[in-house]
Amino acid sequence: MTEHTHDGHTHDEHFWDEHYATIDPAWGTRPNAVLVDVLGALAPAAGRAVDLGCGHGGDALWLASLGWHVTAVDASAVALGRVAQAAADAGLSDRVTVEQHDLRASMPSGRFDLVTSAYLHGPDEFPRSEVLHRAADLVAPGGLLLIVEHASVAPWMHHAQFPTAQESLASFELGDGWSVERLESPRRVATGPDGQVAEVTDNVIAVRRAR
């Protein structure tokens, strides 16, 4: 297990540490169903992956269990500590690196075969489109950028307006050299931190960088 921290994350670290301190450590430890589906169809070979906004690490740990070498990134030291412990408990420490970043200020270095981010929604001032534009720079030639995001509001969530999948992709301003693999807005049944259940809509955006 390798752990890195970076300067410039004070505000986000405080915000997200408070968030994770209030929720069950077991919540968010299973892989996202969209990631499981997309990975099986579009990225079958294990390589290097980065999970931006990894939370409790459900996606990162699942990828590592399949042989991927994963950099798990979050602003919260609380969340990353839980990911590190879960990786150690599962015998995956050699495949999981945790890095603390306020993504407004810094990103992991290197290139990755898979850059994934599920529900990277922050406070109102979080420059999400700009962050995901820079995240795309991490994708290696032939690699996949997978974004899963909220497209509707569950009753337990903060009320917000969400773009369509097409609007969201356009806001990333990726430029040429990308092909769209998935661009859709499926509905699913969501379970909240306290066991609440509701039907919600997601945006699923999967684009591949040209080789």
C-alpha cells in the first residue's frame, strides 16, 4: 500500500471528512453496477486504473480484485484510511495506492488505461466540468474514461439540477481524438446511507481515447 498526500486540499478535506465521519463505513464498499457492466463490455484486460472520488473504495477494491493496479483518489483522509484498511484486509495492498487530492488543485500523475469517477458531485462551487476535463488528460491512448453521475434527485439528496448525458459530455470539452462508447441515462433503484430506497436516473458516459 502506497499513500500520498498533496497540498491545497484543506477545504475539500474538511468537507468530506465530516461527510464520511457521519456515514456507515460499510456503505459504498461494493462496486458500482454500471462499472461492472461497462468494464465487462469495454475494458476486459486489467491494467492501470484511477478512481477519482473513490469514497469507501468499492470500485477501486473490486478492480484490484480483478488484477488492476488502482490509484484510489479522494479528498477525505477518513475515506482513504478506510480504503487502505480494506485493501490490507483483502490482501490487495500491492494493487491499491491511495492518494489524497483536492481535485480542484491537483491530480494523480501518469497515464491510466481506465479513468473512472462515480458520482463526483461536490459543494455548489465545485468546478466539476473543469475537473473532469483535466481528468481526461490521465487517459492513456486506447484507454477509457468512464463517468457515472446523478441525473435526478433521490429524496435524501441535496436538491440540484442535473444536465443530460449529452450536455455533461459537451461540458468536458474533450476535443478531437475520442469515440463515444456509452452515452445514456438509465434508471435504477438507489439505496441511501440509512437504507432508504428510491428510483433515480444516472448519466453514464464512456469515451475512449484514440490510440
